[in-house]
Amino acid sequence: MTSRGLWNWVLRRQGLADETRLDSVESIARASLGLHAARLPSPFATVAARSAGTAVAASLFAPPTRERVMTVRCMRKTLHTLPLDLAAAAHAATRHYRERDALRAVTNAHESLADVEAAMDELAVLLGAHGPLHHREIERRLAGRRISTPRGRLALKLAWERGDIAYRNTSEAWNRELRTFALTKQAYPAANLGLDRHHATALLVEAYFDRYGPATLADAVWWSALSRTAITDALARSSREVAMVTTAWSDQPQYMFADRLEEFLTTDPSAHRAGVSLLAHEDVALKAYFETRTRYLGALQPRRAFNQIGEVLPTVVHDGTVIGTWAWEPTGRRVATSLVAGAATAEVRRAVRTRADQLTRVLRGRWTTARPTGAPQIPGQTALLPHPDPV
């Protein structure tokens, strides 16, 4: 068993190979355990990397897709777009530390929790009567009910962290945001955000090791911001046998489910290659690890793949290894790549150019220079309630 082959097998299962592309946003979000969504371009580019053609990425903005996936603040307090069952588990497993921060904000603002919760009740009545509203419109209407803007924002934040309201970006372009909120029970009636915390943690941890194993406990803690004890307890409660493996990425024990290991060992080694992919800013496949991120960095210095606040840049990856970065050039409306010197053969460079041309066509299809109606203009790289991750 080779470490590189195992890592490429993990990537292929997410649709990151020509032979394994996926055909819907929901299947991609399920296979990759979410689309990182703290940066506006990330979900679209994540889907584009794992699907063929332009239709699947464009369907991210279609009403049927928006009903089947939900964007929640969860792991590391960052936004992820997930199928409803996984969104519920991610929300409930991480609610405690997000709600704690929201309650601290109430205290720091010298507001009464009772007053903020009363404002939450008014918010629920407002959204129940009018349906989804833009966040500025919510503030305006709450002000008409004698609720100050600071208190209204605290109420909106706490209601979101508790799962009472849901966020939707109703823009139809990947570089613009139209931030609206709705009652969760109206927008996603099938989503059960009230799962028991320990049960939700077990579901989330199993989903992580199922998609991303082998990984260390430190990787799982980094990815989830859950405690090491929570991770180990969840693994111990799993009905699936856990295998410990060793790889070239770390001398620490790494874990995966035994049935997945058996699946890998029975595949043809010739299929343990992923080819060239252009991954999104903060792509979930790379953000899943910290202690074992040499699996994709190799000898590359982290500063070549991460920005100053620890976010993974849009990367060019060949057979699981970062060989460069890419960027969208608004003036020419095209994807430009920057490869590490000596990291790619002529054949790989040709494959990178082909991928860049493909991604250019996909991005052009949903790029806009227009200001969204009823919303402030927001640059394409602006984060929604960002929570930077240190390198």
C-alpha cells in the first residue's frame, strides 16, 4: 500500500478524477462532506472541480438544489453547504461553541439576554409573516418595532446559531451575495437541527473519517474544532470497525474505517491516480487536514499554498500534490495559473492549461458585474461572517 495511492483514492471518491466526476451538487456535497462557503467563489469552484461540463455548477443556483442543500455555520465556525441530514449533524455537533460566542457578544454589548430573546421572537413573527428577507430589510423592519439595529443584529446572530433561522444566498452569480434569512422550519422543513449533541457528534465524526480517513485525531480536531475527547468517544461508539494505519505523512497513528481500507486494497493500483484538478479557495479536500497536510504539500512551503491568515489559496493539484495556484482575472475574465518551478512536466502543464480553459468557461457562465437588486455591492472575495483559520 502506498501513501500517495491511498490519498489519490480518497480524492477520486470525491469526484476529483476524470473517471469519477459527479452529476449533482448534492452528491458532491455529500461525497466531500460539504462545500466550504465562507468565501463567495468557493462553493461554485468546488462543484466545478468535481463535475463535468457547466450544468452541474450552474445548478447550484437553481431552486431545487437550494432546497436539498443548506448553508450552516459549523466546523471551525465557518460556513459549509451540506445535504440536509449532514447539515443537521454539523450544526448540532458544533452549536455549543457557536452559541457560546453569540451569548458572549450579548454580554459584551451590555444587552439583556431577555431583551435579545424578545427581539428574536419579533424576528420569528416577521419572517413567518413575510418569508425570506434581506438582512438589511430585517434590520429596517425590526427598527420599526422599536428594536435597535445592534440588538436586532444580536438577535439575528443568536437565532442563526441556535438554528431557528436559516441563511440563503439568493444571488445567481458566484461573485455576488444576496444575503437573506428565513425561518428554518419554513425554508427547510425536512432539516432536523435539534439533534442531540452527542448523537450529532457521532454522526459528524463518522462522516469525517468515512470521507477523509486515514487521518490523525489532531486532523479531526483541527477540522471540526471539537475536543479530542469528543472525537475519540465518537469513534469508540461507531458500529464500524476502525483500522489504524501508518503513512508517509506523519508518525502519529492514523485512523480509517476497516471497510474503506478493504475497499481501497481491492481496487486496481492503476486507478490510484487523480490527475490534474484546479481546487477552490479553501477547498474542503485540503482543509480536512492539518497534522498530515504534507499529503498534499509534499516539500512545498506552506506559504506557497496558504495566504497570510491561513486560508488555502485556489490551488493546482496533480495526483494529490499542490504544484501551483490559480486566480480569476476579472479584466480578461479568465483563469490564470502560476506553477511552482520544476513541479510539472510538459504533459502536466498541457493538462493544467486544459483544466484552466475548462474552468474559465464555467466561471464565465455565472460571473456578473451587475450590482444585485436590493443589496449592497459585495466584492467577490468578501467573506460572510469570516472566521480566519491560522496556518
